[in-house]
Amino acid sequence: MKGPALATRIAAALLVTLALSAQQESALAVDVEIPTHFDTRTKWYGCGLHVMDQGQCGSCWAVSATSVFGDRACIWLAENGTALPPGGVFTGNRLFQKAGQCTEDLHQAHDHGCKRTALFPSPQALLSCASLAEDKKLFPDSAGCGGGWNSDAWRYMFIHGLPTMEAGGAGGCVPYTSGHCHGKDPHGNGCRSCDGVIDQCEDSGTKPTFYRVHSFGSIHDPELHSRASTAEPRPASDAEALGRQVRAMQVELMTNGPLQVCIDYFGNFGKFFNDSPLGIYNSTDKQPVVGGHCLNLLGWGHDESSQMDYWLVKNSWGPNWGNEGVFRFIRGADLCGIESDIWAGCPANSNCQLTAGVRHNESHVPLGAEDHVLLRERLFDPAISLALAQDAHARDAPPSSASRGGYWREIPRQEFSTHPFALHVAHAYEEAYGAPTTPEQAAAAAVTVRSQGGVRGFKLNVLFENGREVMNDHV
Ligand SMILES: *[C@@H]1O[C@H](CO)[C@@H](O)[C@H](O)[C@H]1NC(C)=O
Ligand SMILES: *[C@@H]1O[C@H](CO)[C@@H](O)[C@H](O)[C@H]1NC(C)=O
Ligand SMILES: *[C@H]1O[C@H](CO)[C@@H](O)[C@H](O)[C@H]1NC(C)=O
């Protein structure tokens, strides 16, 4: 092991931890005024404008985390714009965003924020490499396009860091290619081996630089208990805890930038925004949960005509979906668990400090992986690695919504023949048997039906009695 002796490093990490928490307490004590409207893109000159398209891959858990990381790097650099060299490429082993330069004219920049030519951390490395056997202990819930947990995504960015891609994912050092996975990812690596991803930059042929976060955590009011279903608003008895939770989210968002959130994904979501891209999603409409999806919160507002408080949410279904990739969702009800599963982190070498509502000590290190963490050669920063090990004993259950980003979910048999599944099961039957039938007969011939939210509505996988398995990508 490199660096100072273990005891010294533990002591140093402890000091750092104590110093940080003192600062955070004082940050919380100051009465932060929460505005009625807030939008990352206008507050920070266009940071947050880039919208990914995750394509046919359950990568929302990775894409939403890297997008928060990239937007927060942009914010830090935008605030520090004068310190940037001409041309905007930030040199040195620090942040990576070409900030400070608008690709559109400056008037627009002031009105709406501006689009920046930007480099982003590439989710491809996370998708291709977090599922490697040697890292399984550290990232137990990462399965590439098969879904993952946001805690794994942040832990990966903390320990290994990520190479860059061009915003949008089409070019750069490690472009995003898992969108072509078509929902099938037998090795759980986003249909691409890790070797080819982290060894060499595709554009320059050089060895990639890896960018990390120096801290991360989740926002979770201790009184906000998890619940069996997120189909309805939280009961009035949760109002106080939920109020504190929402406020903690707003304070962190105003201070450091977008948050990663995961929701339970209900059957009416896709249709709601196809029908009304400018609407505020405010009800699950008695539809079943069909999966989990992870997203970015960019801000909030209040709609006068409906008197509804809402979040501004960035999706990863490309800029043509919703309102330029962004949509509105009711705020303060914890509908679909949108206020229950919140993650944030700070780019390494920035002076970003997580606010007091973000818990640093929660389930960062999976059970049994502490030694693994300490021994990893790639842990090059002793202060950071030790802070991680230090927190290992505190392992509260993460605040949960029922289904994690991109995961497959088994549909109960009684739902095979009911909306929204019945029609799709019947279509799948036609493909499997080469003949049409009624929804009831199709449901009877189905052995298992699984769904996954987060990719263009939801995907369905149906296994029939005759052994045929049908995957519907564009449900
Ligand atoms: C609330 O949801 C209903 C349908 O579920 C929709 O008709 C209405 O427009 C929504 N309200 C807003 C303000 O979007
Ligand atoms: C973890 O964080 C929570 C909330 O900030 C705090 O109450 C708790 O004491 C911390 N636990 C440890 C072991 O530091
Ligand atoms: C900009 O960067 C400098 C140098 O790290 C730092 O001292 C300053 O606080 C930063 N400003 C903001 C607004 O982040």
C-alpha cells in the first residue's frame, strides 16, 4: 500500500471529516431563503442544458449520475469562468468541461442560458466496467443495461473515476454506445467489454484521464420512512419530515447543482408526456408500477393556473422528448418516490461542498468490501480512500422507492391480462406462435412477463409455454 501508515491516514481522514461537518452545520444554521422558482440552466449560464439519449439500454442509473457529475463540473467552472484559459479547455488534472464558451450567441445566454461545447464524464465506463468480476464486491448492483443502483454509480465515480465523452455521447474519448444494446445485455456490461473502454481514447488513441468525485451521498430525512407503494401522495402524518426533505433537496440544488433522483415508474408515465409534454405529472392514475427510472432534478417552480408546486426534471430520452428533454413533476407529495431516493456528489478538485442535508456516511461501502476498498491499487488519493473506509460502519438502509433504475420487474400473473400489459402480451403471442389470439388466451400461454421502465416507455419480456421468449423494445 502506498502513502502514509494506516493509523496516520485514519487520523487525517477523521480530522477532515470533523472539519467538514462543522462547516456543514453552520451552512445549515444560516436561514437559506428558498425562491419560488429555480432553474439550474438560468442560474448557471446554461449548465444542465445537455440531454442524453440512453437509447435501448436500462442505463438510467448510470446516465443520470454522470449527468449530475458533468453539470456540477460545468457549474463550478462557469462560476470560475474568468479563471479559464482561452478556448476553455481546463488543463491540469482537474475538471474537464469546456465551460465559459457559448455555442450560441450571448444574448441568449443571458435569457435562457447557453449551450456550451462540453465534455462530460462518460457513462460507458461505468456500464462496461462496474460489472467486472474483480469489482463485484464494490458494485454489487450494477448490471449494465440490465439496470443498477445509483449508490453503485456514485461509488464508482468516487473510487475509479470516469473518462470523458462529448456531451450527448456521440464522440470524444469514450463515446456512449450502450444505447445500441437493444435491451439485450447478456453480460451485464452494456454490450461492450471493459478492456476496450478504459485502455485507450477512441478519438486520440492516448490513455484516458479519469475524473472523480471527491464526495457523494444521499439526502434522506431520518423520519421519512420507506413505504410499500409510492402510487399515492404521502399521508399527512409524513408532512413534517417530507417538508424537511424537500427543503434539504432545494438547499443542495441551489448550492451545488442538479440532483440525481429515482422514481417508481408507473404505466401512465409515457402516455402522459406524449399527450401533454408541458403538463405536470400529478397522478399514477391507478396504473401498476412497471419499473424504476432515474432522472436529474434541475430546479422547481409553482404553476399559477393549477396552483401546483413542481420539480423541473431532466430525462435521458434525448432533447426531442417532453419539453426539450425536460418535464415537470408534482413536488411535495413524494409521488412515485421522487423525494425518497436522492443522490449528489462533488467533482474532485472543485471547492464544492455538499450541504448538511446530504448524508456522507450512508451505505457507501457494501458489506464485506472494506478491505477490498483499502487494497485497491487504483485508490490513489489516501485522504479520499480513508474517508470511505471510515464511513463503512454506518450502513443504514437507503431510502427506497420500490424499483431501482432500469431493473427488470416480474409482473404478477393476474396483471398479464389487464391494462397496460394485455395488449402487449397479445402482440408478443403473435410473434411467438405466428398467429393472433385474444388477450386472455395470450395471457394464459405466458409463463413469465417481465418489464423494465426507463427506456422509451417500458420494455416487456414475455416467455411462453412453447419456449419462445419475446422482447418488446418499444412498448
Ligand atoms: C394533472 O393530471 C391530469 C391527468 O392525470 C391532467 O389532466 C392535468 O393536466 C394535470 N395537471 C397539470 C397541471 O398538468
Ligand atoms: C451518519 O449521519 C447521520 C446524519 O447526518 C448522523 O446522525 C449519524 O450520527 C452519522 N453516523 C456516523 C457513524 O457518523
Ligand atoms: C473558484 O475557484 C477558486 C479557486 O479554486 C475558489 O477559491 C473560488 O471559491 C471558486 N468560486 C466559486 C464561486 O466556486
